[in-house]
Amino acid sequence: MKFYMAPGSCSTGIHILLEEIGLVFEAYIVNLPKGEHLTPEYLAINPNGTIPTLVRDDGIALTDFVSIATWLAGAYPRRKLLAADPSAADDVMETLNFCARHIHGDGFRRIFTPERYASKQHGVEAIKAEGRKIAAEGFALVNDRLDSKTYVAGDFSIADAALFYVEFWADKIGMELPANCRAHYELMRTRPAVRQVLAEEGYR
């Protein structure tokens, strides 16, 4: 398989899942600041021009976090990345989507790329502040879901990889995480696969 990634991005979560499963894959770093995700070569693989992208052994390209994580959980069931209990599995998928599409998509996207949303009425700093508010409110909701639990569904799952990468971003920009999210973040950092991925991506 071929894995297209950018260190420290949302692809870090998929990188963690690949290492947790123990898969052999070819990694390709896509330099986002240089616009490599918009080159004809990359757009031929992922027309959306986004990362991560995972090209499976059968040549099919999966081009977003949720689809890649969900496929990995289904393709490698022995790793138990999606809870067997239906209720717990629902929690996994709900949190996975919430982290990737709301905390990331609605919150951090405004923080990292405010120019996409800026207008005459709403300047860059106002958009960043809005993004921080959205992300903080999102973490507060996840914090309640984590009450008395170590991982999202009791055991490590694909949702924890998604939650980790947004927690990682919050930590890097100095955003305070609520207590349960902070405990989850610190727990994730003790996992061998997480330590390996962070080291490989240049973080200590």
C-alpha cells in the first residue's frame, strides 16, 4: 500500500493506525506549503487534493480520514479497532466523525486556514477566534463522553486516533484541554505506536 501524508497533520492519526496494525506500506510525504497536494501528479491520485490518501493493494485510493480509518478497522478485524458491541461501535463512529468533521473541519480549519473564511465583515483574527471556540466546545462534548473511560469505547479504537490528532494540535497551539481529554492525550502518548510515529514525523 502507498500512504500519502504530511507530518503533524491529520494523517498522523492514520499513520498511528497503520503502525498499530503492523502493516507494511510505502510512505510519501506531501509538502503542503509548497503546494504538492495540488500538482497534477497528486490530483491524479486524489482529485480532492487532500491528505491523507491510502492507495490499497488493489489500486483503490481512499482519500479522507474517516474512510481510511473505517476501512482499516474492517479489513483487519483481529486488531479490534472497532468495538464488537453495537453500542460501543456507535460511540466509536460518532466520535470519529465528530473529531474529523467538526473539531477539525469546522474548528481547526478556521484556525489554520482562516483566509478561507475571511471577509470584509470577518477578519482573519476573528475567524481564528471562532475556530478556537468551535474546537473548545467540541472538546468539552468529547470530554463528557470520556467520563470514567480511558479510551473512547473502553479499548483503543479508530476513534482514539482521530481524537489524538486534534488533541495534538490543541497542545501545539497552547489550547487547554479539559481534564478527560488531557488524560486521554497523555495515555495515547504512552502507546509504542504513537511514540514511534511522533518520532518518525519529527516530534519528540
